[in-house]
Amino acid sequence: MSRLLSRHLMIAAIPLALILAHSQVSVFAATTDENAAGVNPFIPLMLALGVILLASRAGGAIARLLNQPRVLGQLIVGLILGPTVLDMLHWGILQGVDLQGTVKEFAELGVLLLMFNIGLEVHLSELAKVGKVAVFAGLLGVVAPVAFTLAVALPAGYDMMPALFAGVTLAATSVSISAQVLLELGYLHTKEGNALLATALIDDVLAILAVSLTLVLAGAGGAGGSGDLSQLLIIIFQMAAYIAGAFALAWYVLPRIMRWIQRRPQLSQAYGIPIFALISALLFGWSAEYLGGVAAITGAFIAGVGLSKLSAGMKHDIEQTMSHLAYVFLVPIFFVDVGLETDLSAFPLDALPFMLLLLLMAVLSKVLGAGFGARAGGFNMRESLRVGVCMVSRGEVGLIIISIGLSSGILDGGSELYASLFMVILLTTVLTPPMVRWVFQGKNQDEIANPALAGAATGD
């Protein structure tokens, strides 16, 4: 009884401590704000990263005490540290430098390494086994959100193009959130985990194609007419050629390069193998965006898949080093950063009913769309439900697409539709970890393929 009481007191004390710390920092910041412009930018960055990592660890610990994934706690403390509550990045003591941009770049590195590590543990033969599931789930997982969103937005009075782009935005999936939860629970290498990774790859390509097609239809992608159609065909060819070429390069060439490096002590010693693995993740991530027009995390994932065929010893060296770099430092920053960029206090209350309806449609469209696709591909009902739930999170991919709609003029930044979309992207990201945990309850623990990696991902 005393242990239970102390546990709940600790849970209640941490948010209070954060608020008290904020008040003290604000008082101290008042005396330093006028001198902030002359501060070495590295000094406030040290404080910001220290607070983010401490809060991430505390949030993860609280989540585990409540039998929830650490990711959920990290997302929530990000909201507390963000403009919704504490607005940490705008404290006076942190002013004078662009911390938000720097923290965002660390976060993007975190998700890049997260997907590289996941790719490293993938067996291509296992992905091939769920290829039919991935095709159907990926296709319906894109079509259903577009249809569901149009059914909600058009009766609400929104024009066709904004409503269509809203549907395309919600067709995206952030596989990194669900993959991290499955990695933490030890279920990434099950049938459903492999299906998630393969489906997400198809979903990524289809979502980007849908964005391009919507821009063409809106007249925002070019001069119009046949020029727009040819541009869309070029985009499709570019993406298909990149993915095929990147997989071939990663599978056949990259492992040979790593073995060549291993045979040369002057290159392989002093963490040489992990360093060159990191280089491959960065270069494949860059090429995905710059050459292929797909997400950088897709390129990093492909690099990891290619290196998955290395010998056990080389893979172990890469896994150990990359896991420490990612899960100790960069990945926690990524999850907290989702909340740091979100201001729930600015949400217009008049849009709440529409936002809640849009949220319901966003969840159902992925669960039913990807779920029925998985069922058509051969999964049973429980397995299909798990795949559908794992596809709910929109995360950073949804935020990227909504920013395209804003910059192209299709979405109005002051509209209730934009505010509702932003909230839905955030809430689906926060809701996914407990939903994933719930649908995987009761799954046979003997199916855990790599408990050591799961421990590395959680710090346990």
C-alpha cells in the first residue's frame, strides 16, 4: 500500500515540479533576457537539450509506471514543455538564438536513425511474405482516409480542393511511432510488424503521389493542362526509379563495401564499421529527399535493410553503437519535439465539434481501410485489426504534408480546417501508442524475436 501511495505521489509531483521550475526560470530569465543576444548559442542549447532529455526520461518512466509505452510519456511531456503549458523554447534564459530550428534538426536525425535501426533488423524475405497484405493495406489505407475526410469536410461547407487536400494529409502514416512501440514491446518482428513496415513503404509512396496529384488538380504544380500531367508522370517515374535503384544498391553493393572496409584495419578500427553505417544512413536519407522525392526516413530504412544481410558480428557492432546514439540522445528528442511544436491553447473552440468528428474519421479510416486491406491480403481479423491500428499515427509525415498545403495556398492557415487538421495529426500521434499496446495484449510472448533490441530501445 505504501509503495502504491508513494508511486502516485511521485507521478503527481513531477508535473508540479516542472511548473515550479518554470516559474523560477522565468524569474531568473528576467535578469538575463536583456543580455541574451550576446550569449554563445551553444550555452542555451546545452540547457534546452538537458531539460528535454530529463523530461523525456521522466515522462517515459511515468508511462511505464502506468503500464503504457515510454513513447506516450515522451509525447505528453513534449506537450507540457511546449507552448501549450510551459513554452520552454521561449524562456528568457533561452532567447537570443534559434533553438527551435536546432532542436528540430536533432529530432529529424533521431527519426532517421530510428528507421535505420528498424531496417537493420528487418529480414527482406519476411517482408516479401507479407507483400500481398502490404499492397492491399497500403492502397486502402490511402483511399479510405481521403474518402472519409471528403464525407466530413464537404458537408461542413469546405470547398472541394481544401477538403481533398485534407484527405490526402490524413492519408499519410508515420510508421516511426508505431514501429517504436512495437520495438519496445518486442513485437516488431511478428507478422503484423513486418506487414506494418512493408505497408508503410507503399503508403509513403502513394501518399506523396496523392499530394502531387492534388497540387496538379489545384493548378499549384505547374502551368496547367498536359504540362501538369507530364510533371506527375515524371514524379511517379522518379520515385519508382529511386526506390528500385536504392534497394538494389543497398542490397547488393552496400554490404560489399562494408566487408571491404572490414578487411582494412586502418578503416575498420576505432568504430569504423558503425561510422560507415551511419554515413550510409545519412547519404541514403539525403538521396531519398533530393533524388527520389520520397521521405528521408524511407532512404535510411532502405540502407538499414541492405546492411541487415551482414554477418552477425558486424551487425552487432552496428546495432550496439547506433542504438546507443539513437536511443540515448536523438530519438527522445524526436518524440518530445512533437509537443514542442504544438500549441493546443491556440485552438479555436468553435472548431471543436468538427475536429472531433475529423479525428474519429481519421482513426476509423486507417483501422478499417488498412485493416480490410490486410484481411483481403490473407490476415485473420485480429491480425488485420493490429495492422490497421498501427497505421493510425500521422506524426511528422502529416505535418510535412499539411505544410505543403499551407505553402501552396490550398489550405488557409487561419481556417478552422487547418487548425482541426493540425490537432488531428497531433492527437492521432498521441493516441497510437496506447492503442497499439491494447490491440497487442495477449499476444504470445514466444513471438518476441529480439528482446535485446527491445531493451535497447527502451533503456530497460
